[in-house]
Amino acid sequence: MPPIYRKWYRRNIPVSIWKLSVQQIARARAAQVQLLSKNINHGKLLKQMWTLGIRDKKLLSIISAMLKAEVAGIGFPEKGTPQGGIISPLLSNIVLNELDWWIASQWEEVHTREYRAMKTNPNGSKNHGNQFRMLRNSTRLKEVTCVRYADDFKLFAKNYQDAKKLYYAVEGWLKARLGLDISPEKSKIVNLRKLYSEFLGFRIKAVKRVNGHKTRYVVRSHIKNKSLEKISEDVKRLIHKIEFPGPGKRSEHAAVTRYNSYVLGVHNYYGMATMVSQDLRKLAFSVQKSLKLRLRERLKTAKEVKKRKLSYEIPDYIKVRYGSSQQLRFVNGYALAPIGYVKHDFPRMKKRVINSYTQEGRAEIHLPIRFCVPGD
């Protein structure tokens, strides 16, 4: 899924990977599992929706028609969800809802003999720290943390043996219960202390950090190489559109706005990577070179604009975020957001109150993007 401009999207991404680093990532093994979504049974999916309470027959018939829509070069599919379709992530969540509850029943939802009061986290969720501590001390259960987005998920275990057992247990459960196979090429067990693990466009690893006399493991995360290549291609394509904006008085301004929106989307999405500045700094050099070669006299630096007292236009969302950057460039007075001017922004857990159905929930959705509204 490409980066988008809205900053609140970052808060919807599972950030348990980063939270895990403070707790037990030092001993963690990650079992990455990628499902073959082309094997999803249509009848099973519709039955799951009915069981969940979605019983509008007209809606179910529309979804059924979307699932069976003709695919160019393939025909009418009998199973699987449309690849790249806007509804595919939602359907994957419905199919794998049972998996979430099954994994939770193996550790997170296990009840202890002794009751301990649960604290509430700042985002409104329950803190299971006391419960997990008792389970570790009094049982031999295999501790597991699951992070899932659509059909791509990771299982974190303490050691290789637990990770291996969990891997095969989940593989067998998916086949027996849901009739789903996993992708052997994309599913594997990784030692996070030695190797990077890729997830949602990031490369993640646990590294040692010495603080005084204490040594602990923290997360080091990069933008995935394939994602960097995609960003580079998209940015150069947008630069080409600025070079040849087309007819119309505002066509150049529209091309610059599309470029800025994409750059802000990249920064908002990948800003949670701890090494995002280092990764994009390498890319920024080739982007600046491409801008200079393609736009030539039309391109001006911030220093040139101030020295020659040229007229320019900087939107509020650019001024707030990049106004002090020397990497800022101008095309005929329109500001270009510098792709290399970014720093790590620690990910935040999504608040439980956020939703589209209450006034309070809607207010929380729009709160993080107020900075980009002129005059706010």
C-alpha cells in the first residue's frame, strides 16, 4: 500500500514490534507468515460474515459478485480475493478474525488462578503485565505475540524451538480450520538479533545498546530496499511531470502539489523507522541531482530566493515542517518539500476511542492533521 498524506494512518499500523523491543525482543524469534490469499474460499468467507452479524443479503450479494468478477487473462475466479482491490484487506481481516482469537487463546486470554487488577494504558487498552508475569512464573505455556496487517503477520516467540512449534501449529490450524495455505517463499523463522526481518515496507532488527552498566536490546529499523527503489521511481516520475506540466496556468502548481503530497506521505509513513533519516539521505542526493538536471534555471535554492528577493509561495504545511531546511527548493516560486529532511518519529499506539461513528472518535481522527490546514 503506497504512503498517503494523512498522518493519522500511521497510528493505525500495528506498532507492537517497537513496543516489544522494550520488553523481550532480546530473546525473540520472529516467525513471518504470508498467506496465499488466492486460496480463500468464497463460501467460507460469506458464512463468516453472516456469523459476525453481517446479514444484509443485498450487501452479501454485492460482495459475492465482487469476488466472482472476471479477471483479465484468468476468467471468473472460484476462490481467492481480488489482488490489489480496495476491499481485499477488509476481507482478509474477516477471514483471519478466527486466527486472531485462536492465537490470543494460547497466551493472552489465558486466565490465571490469582486475580490481579489490570491498569489502563494511555491509549485506553488494558495492561496485561501482571497477568503475563504470573503466566511466565507459574506455567509452561509458550509466550506468543502476534502482529498482523491483512494477510501478512508476524509471530514473536522467546526462542527458536517455540517459534518453530508455533509456525507449524499455525500452518496446520489455517489448513484444517480455514482451508488456507501459506507462502513457503515468504514465510520463515528469523533470529532478530542476527538478521533483519521485513514487514510492511520496513526492515527490523534487535541491536545491543549499552547505557552505563546496563546492556539492553532496542529496535533498529530501516526502509526496505524494495520500497526505497519504488520511492525513487515515483519521485523521478513526479519530477518529470513538473518538468513537463502540460497546458494550463495552474498545471505547474498542481504538479508541485502532487510531488509535495507524495514526499509528505513518505515521511509520515516511514518516519517511524529509526534509521529513516539515513535511508532517505542517500536517496535525497539522486533526487536533488535529478531536479537540477531536469529543471535547470527554473529551480532555485532557499538561499538564492532570499538573496535575490524573488517572490515565492510556501504553503503552511510546508512552512511548519520544512521552513528551516536549507534543502528547500523552489520552482518558479513554488516550494518543493525536501525528501531528505526527516527525522525519526516514535510510533504511537492507536487510541481505542478513535472511530468514525461518534463525535469524539471523529475529532481524534482529525486531530493529528490540523497542522496542514491553512490558518489553523
